[in-house]
Amino acid sequence: MTLAPEVIAQLADELADADRNHGVITRITARHPDATIEDSYAIQGLWRDRMIARGRHLVGRKIGLTSKAMQRATGIAEPDFGVMFDDTVFATGAEIPVDLFSNVRVEVELAFVLKQPLEGPGATLDDAIAAIDYAVPALEVLNSHIELEGRTIVDTIADNAAYGAMVLGDVRKRPDEIDLRWVPGVLTRNGEVEETGVAAGVLGHPATGVAWLANKLALHGARLETGEIILAGSFTRPMWVSRGDDVVCDYGPMGMITCRFV
């Protein structure tokens, strides 16, 4: 790491304030151009620990930037991850307050719930599939507290990988019940199709990201635990949403998700 502990603590405080006030801060890399990915995960980790100390409960982790569509959309060429808390989980049909978030966008994803721990290093796709209890369709609501223009992966990781919330569908499938690579997503806003894709766009198979995350966490002395929800990464570009927008995503054999931003 290149940043001093007091700088990491200051940046974690700024992001916590931005989260509380739904604001945006100046890019970390504009102020600290030598900041590394290790610095950004240290900032995220301190922010996470402070959220837990305030009473929030960790329910899982998100993986981001796992598809070419998302990498091209952001200009960032490697995956990242963040954490998800229980107060950020919505069910299909929900009304979602826009004012909870900054720079609000939606992505089409699959989420996985684990039936057993998954630990790296060396975790494979087969290991991930064996650890998955079921898949469920999900929309991720992006929430960026750092100015978007010019941001790098360091900025994004520090900002909890831009995670805001997720909306879960109500159709669950075990990995042996469906070919997860070919789950489709047709995303509409106010009745107009905006984005389409298939889950194979996520690293060739959406569960590949689960193995990647287990191996990444091993570098930080952690593992994926039983019952965790893993949001596997988008297979469409992000779609901007505003107050009053009705959002629907059709996942074919895995049903539909609906929500309205209010």
C-alpha cells in the first residue's frame, strides 16, 4: 500500500458521509494518483467495518466488471468486489426510493446462494458449482459516491464497487436444473427495451466469478460462507434510471423482475 493509515481512515470517513448524505466526493485518484488496488480494498474494508459497527448485517458480496460489456462501459478491465448488507435487499415488485442513491443505474445479473463454504486459492468453476445451492435472477442498483468522470478501478473498489442495492426475483434454480450460461436478460424501462444479454457474457459462465471471488478473498485471509448471496456480475451495460421509472427484466425460464423507482 502507498497511502498512510490516517489517509485511508479519512477517505473511509468521506465515503461513509457520502453514503449517509447521498452525495459524491472528488475522485481518490485525483487527490492520490499513486493509490493502489490494495489501498482501495483497505478503504473499503475500513468502511465495511464501520457499517457493521453501526448495526448493519453482511449478507453477501458482489462481483463487478466481469463482462466485456461492463468493462467497455466503465473503461476498467478487471473484476472487483464489494459487500452487501441486509438493508439493501429488495424483492421483485418493490418500490425503490431514488433518494437512497447517487448516480442511479441498473444492471442485469444472476445471484447465487451458497450451501457450503468456498475457499481459495485454487477454487475452480466446478468447485463453485458444487458450493451453490441455487441461482436466482437479480438486478443490481449501482450507487456511486465518487465522481464518475476519470474514475479508475481504485476509485470504484474504494466505493464498495459502486454497489447500492439488489432486487431479487422469485424463481430459484439449482445449477443442475438449468444451463446457467444461457439465461437471458431483456431489460426494459417504461415499456421500452434498453438492454439485452445472456449470462455467458460473465466470464463464459456466471459462476466463474464465484470461484474468482473465493480465490481473491483468500489473498485477504477470508472465504465465502454458507448462506452468503453472491451477486455474480452484469451481462448488460448499466441503464440509467430516474424517479418514476418502471423497470422490468425478463429472464426467460427464470421468470421476471419488476420494480419502480420512486
